[in-house]
Amino acid sequence: MCTASEPSGFIVAEHERAAAALPFGDTTDPADADRGFIAALDPGVITSEDGTVVWDNDSYSFLREPCPVSVHPSLWRQSGLAVRQGLYEVCEGIYQIRGFDISNMTLVEGDTGVLVIDPLISVETAAAGLALYRAHRGDRPVTGLIYTHSHADHFGGAGGVTTVEAVEAGRCPVLAPAGFLEHAVAENIYAGTAMARRAGYMYGAVLPRGPLGAVGSGLGQTTSVGTVTLIPPTVDITATGEEKTIDGIRMVFQLTPGTEAPAEMNFHFPDHRALCMAENATHTQHNVLTLRGALVRDANVWAKYLTEAINLFARDSDVVFTSHHWPTWGTDRLVEFLSQQRDLYGYLHDQTVRLLNQGYVGAEIAELVTLPPAIAQAWHTRGYYGSVSHNVKAIYQRYMGWFDGNPAHLWEHPPVESARRHVEFMGGAEEILRKARACYDAGDYRWVAQVLNYVIFADPDNDAAKHLQASTFEQLGYGAENATWRNFYLSGAYELRYGSFGTPTKTESPTMVAALSADQIFDALALRVDGPKAWDLRLVTDWILTDQARTHRLEMRNGRLTHFDVASGMALPEADATFTLSKATLIRVLLAGEDFGVAAAAGDIVIEGDVTKLAELADIFDAPDPDFAIVTP
């Protein structure tokens, strides 16, 4: 198929209007983004041991040029700020590595070493960041590690700054909010395949970097593709107001569950008058529901926790920094920054609920809600990562679910069958294409995308429809101020033109899987049961975990795998088979696909009872598909 289309006159005109309406004369953010700069990585490329490039900040050097007509001027500005990389001083004793991954790594100097906050996604990028810090601040040992929350870009590089041995020996305590481990592994294992596939769209993983391709993700440039690790926490923060001192560094914590992550925390450094806001207040409107998929966040709770942070810490701070973007200095400025962020999420929440109680549905509310001028004109509330449109729909979803109350939408046909009927009713594919081309020429891209989707799902081999849809997606991408919308549109165009790119990045690493609890292992296994295939299978097995002194029972019946701990005194029927093994072996044979016979022959499993039942159990599992279709059926 042909190469990408050029931006149309409609898109160019929209960009000209945005450039005239937004406060581009305000240079506060560029000054803050450069403040405290010490040194950059040169070249800005990070590789793995085998030479594979896992991070290439230099590939975004085109962002130094004037804004092209194919990128929204506001997004170009944001990407130009987010791409700045190197070691920066936040205040005396606190430093940040920025531009080495989608997230920041913060380093706080203690009495004998350095405390690391959020070690990026990959071992390689974290190690490179620590090396740059040490080159300019001395070879200090890592004497503590903090995960602000349960997303992989805030813990995946742990193995690049410390070791399991150092943690187990007590030389490097690892702090995290209560519930961190459960949510960190559950998000990446349970629905990890689907999320990772869609994340390839969200972060523009395979898009060429340049004015017609990827320019960033709004929160940072993109995600690194190195080795993801997880070193489990050794200290759980369980209450707001809890104080800890690590290597002489005093911290006061605030738990914020249900905000940007299910397990998240902010914390204050009283001796530095510095406040870490994790990912709860960044220089963009964030997601209430991320486009890659996640649990819906609570915008109301998010706003309340920001109010609490302001009242607890903000007026005793001279600087606020976060796990993305650049800090904000000055007490009055940071209070206003946090207050506007609070007002943003609170306003979206309250107005959405107000309008849904008047009978409007999510898609309608998304067109009705306009932010107050003071918020809309603040650069840090603009929709580079989240957006008013999809955040409003997420708030509606949280309260009302998928159904909008109209019975006509209660039992619609699924996508392919619906598409076939639409195409027939609309006069056939050729007639739809004729009308769609006219709408495309008129700049009505939203409608073109909708009607061409019917043609493609009814006839996936219709190259004319796929070509026009790809061009339509490109126009919608060029016009998007939101980086993740741009990436989704352009990734959809890429797959229509060149075929599926699969799932370029994966977070289901060995250390992530190893952190699963026994309950989560069996939960993950239950998610792979092919229900109809297992309708008639009845099977009871016991799993004795030698390193946890516990027995876990699995019951397979009615197409559902139920599991529970066996407690002493329970009157249970005898199991068909019993397996005695370690948790590590359990992971190998149940999730990693190792042959039971090989493990048994090696002495890693002791089997009692009817061994043939195991083959019946293994036969009803299927595997996730990391290459499922998105823009085609």
C-alpha cells in the first residue's frame, strides 16, 4: 500500500487556530524544564549487553525544529519539553534522571549513599541513569529504593540500581504503598496480553519517529524496551502520616489508592522542603481510564487526595516534583499547580455526574463538557495523555457501566455481523466508499472513520476501504493534541497499510511472574480455561507448596477452575491427585509450560494419585494471543 498521506488543509487550518489561541508566549515551562541541568547522556542511546538498542532519545532530535503542519502545535511544544534528557538538580540533595525512559528516576542523597525513587522501566535505562548520576555526584551506594506506585515504568528497572542480595541482606530496603505487589503483578499478568497489544498502539511502538509519525506520548517520549524486573518490597507503607527515615533521609507519606494507580503514594521530605507527588499531578491531564486498558480510576477520590496533599505538605514545600516531566518551584506556584490539577479532575467528575443525572450518555457528555478558562489555558492541564473526551466517558463508565439505558443498544449485533448489515443497508461497499471520499474531501474525518469501519469489518479484503481508512486515521492523528490519540490513529493506519505489528513490548518478565502469590498463580491459570471445552471435566487436585507450608485445592467443574487453601479440620473429598512442589516449580509447570514429566523426573515434583487426570487438566487451557486484530476483524 502507499505511504502516509500529507496533512490536509482542514488540519493545517485547525493548527493555525490553536497556535493563535494558546499562550505560546509563556516561557515558564521551558525555563523549569532546563533548570538545574548538570549533564546529558551523549549519545542519548542506551543498549543492552548484546548491543540491542533499548532507548534512543536522539531519534527525537527533529523536535528541535519548528513545528510542522502534521503535528498539533501544543503537542509539539509538549514533546519538545519532555524529550530533554540528562541529570538535573531538583534542590540540594535531590536529583532527577529525565529523558532516559517514559518516566523519571529521582535520587535523594543520604548520610552514606543514595535513595532511588522509581527506577524506570528497564534494567538498562536505570543502570545508565545511575551511572550518569555517579559520574557527577560520586560513587554512592544505593541505600534504599522506593516505588511510588504499581505501574511497570516505576519499578521495572529495579535490577539496574540494586540486587536481590542487597535487599535480602537489609542493605537496601524497598518501600512501596500497601497493595503494591498484588496490583503490580495482577495488571501485567491477568489482562497483560491485551493491555500490551493495545499499548503498542498507545505508545506508537513501531511508528517511524518524525513529523508524520511518533513525536512522543505526552507523559514522556515512549517506553524503553529493555529488561523488566521486579524486586518485591520489604516495607509496606500502610497509613497516611507514616514517617520513615532511610539513610538519614526523613519522609512523611500519604497513601492515595484509587488515584492514578490502585496502589500509589505521595511523600514529603521535611528537611528538603520538597514534595514528591508520584504520578498524581503531572504536566498533562492524565487518564481516568488509559487507552491501553486498566481499572477505571476514581476522579473524585483523585481530587480529594490532591486537596489532602495541598493541606498536608504543599505550604511547607519549596519544590514539587513527580515521576514524569519537570518540577515546579516556589510555594505559591506549586500550591496553584496542585490546586489546578485538583480542580481539573474534580470538575470533570462533578460535571459528568451532573449531566448523566440529566439523562445524557457518555458520548454526549464528552461533547458538552468544556473546562473553565483558567484550567483550559494552563499548559499542565491540557490533554496530551488523557483527554476531556475519553476521561468523561471513563467517569460515565465508572458510575453507569457500558449500557447507556437505550434498549436499542442492549442487544446489538457484534462488530462483524453489524458491519455486514450496515453495508447492505447503506447500498453496498462501493456506494459507501463513494460517499466516504466526498466526506473525506470535506474534512469530515470522524464520520469517514466510522462508516469505513463497517466496510472493512464486512469485507476485510477491500483494499480501497483500508487505504482510505488509513488516510483518514492519519488526518485524525495529525490533528490530535493528545499524543496517545495520535499514536492510536497512526498505529491503526500503519496496520491497515502494512499488516499487524503484534506486541512489540512485554512486561510479563520472569521476575514479575515470580512475584505472583500462589492465589494469583491459580487465578491466572483459571483465566486460561477454555470454558466450553471444560464443561464436562470434573477433577480435584491438591497442590502442596513446600516453601510455603500450605496446601491449595483446585476443583474443575462446570467449566470453571475454583481454588482455595485447605485448612486443618476441613472435611473434604479425597483429591484425584496430589502434587508436592515449590512455588517456583508451580510457576514453571503451570504458567511457563514446562513438561510435568520432565519436572517429575528431575525430582522437582512428587505426584500421588491418578496421574492421568493431569493430562485432562492440561488439555483445557488455551494461550493468550498477543497479535489479535484491532482495526480489522
